[in-house]
Amino acid sequence: MVTGQPLLSLSSVSKQFASGTKALAGLDLRVAEGEFLSLVGPSGCGKSTALRLIAGLIAPSAGTVDFSPAKPETAFVFQEPTLLPWANALGNARLALDLEGVPRGEAQDRGAQALARVGLKGFERAFPRELSGGMKMRVSIARAIAARPKLLLMDEPFAALDEPARQGLNDDLLTLWREDAMTIVFVTHSVYESAYLSSRVAVMSARPGRVTQEINLASPPLREESFRLTPEFSEAARKISAALKEKP
């Protein structure tokens, strides 16, 4: 169940690609303002396709994607950091601002602030080749938040990272979500990541994907490492895992 002011909705959405692959069929999804929604499901079920439909990168074959009242400022973080190799961390962090024509001084300040917020103060002049995988992803997130989005779309951004880096970025992401009052739609294969991050989880069927279950989770004001040791976390993970195993 979605509570709060509605932000966007996908209604009876289907997507078939030119190759003939039908990624989605009859997808219904509502997203409320300020929530952290995770999409989980088997590989190839259309999670990333749904994210790209929301972003407007592709159009549905049928159905509608609607925003209320209008599409908010949106940023997208992909699974790969997709950094410009010839630009340093600050240059990458301010890229979207440069493309928008934000004055150079303001773009510099906002890019530097965004890097500091993701733990990269002092690395402004470092080039991608000098950064670890986790640091590259932090630059990618800094680039997104420098644009001050109200809607942040994230497509398995931490999948390739080791567990300590992944957990650290999970914690930082929750802090950004709270501080910036963003709405986040997050694609992940990890039951435990979705249980830790989300206020709601939408479980999708195998391709062609659709939502088969929605699981509302308690959203404590602060989630830290200790939350992973609580009965609430274990129960959330159990519910999500059981939903993934159910036949639609």
C-alpha cells in the first residue's frame, strides 16, 4: 500500500523491444513522494526497463507513465559509474551542472559540496584511474546529488562492490535520502540490501515482468549497522525472500 502524496504511477505498462523481447506486461506501480522503493525480482524481469521508463529514456509499448503534478528534477545512477576518464572527480561531479549551463563558480561549489557529502573531500583532483570501485561510485552519486534531484533512480549501483564498500554506501545513501527529502527508486538483486534500505519493496515476476507483491517495511528514523542484527531486519528479509519464491 502506498501512503503519502503520489509522485508517479505506471499503469498497465508493457514494453516490447524491436528484437521481440517482451520485458514488461501489465506493470502497475505507484510511487509516493519521499519514499524509498526497491524493485527486486529475477534477472531479466524488467526492473531496469521499468527504471528507464520512469526516467523517460525509453517509451512504453502500451500503458502510461504519469507524474503528479509534473515530472520532478530527476537523476539516474547506473550500475557502472560511467565517469569521464579525462576529467577529475570534481569535473565529473559537476558534469550535469555544466551541461545545464550553471555558472562555473556555482557548479564548482556544488560539485565540491556533493563530493564532500559522499566522503570524498580531498579527492577533487583525483582522476577515475586513481580511484577504487567504491570511490568511483561515490563520484557517480555526487554527480547525481549535485543536480539536487527530487527523484533519484538507481540501477543496481552497488552490485559490483565488496560487502564493506556496499554497506558503507548503503548507510551514506540513507543519510542523503533523509537530508535531501528525495524519493528513491532502487533496483537490486539483494534481498538483504532491499530489507535494509527500503520503506517499501515491490517484488516482480519473471519476464515479462509485473509487480506480484508489495511489502511495506517499518522505516525507523535512523538505520545503522546494528539494524542488521534486529528481528525486524530478519523478518523483512524473510518476507521479501518468500515473496520471490512464490509463483505468480
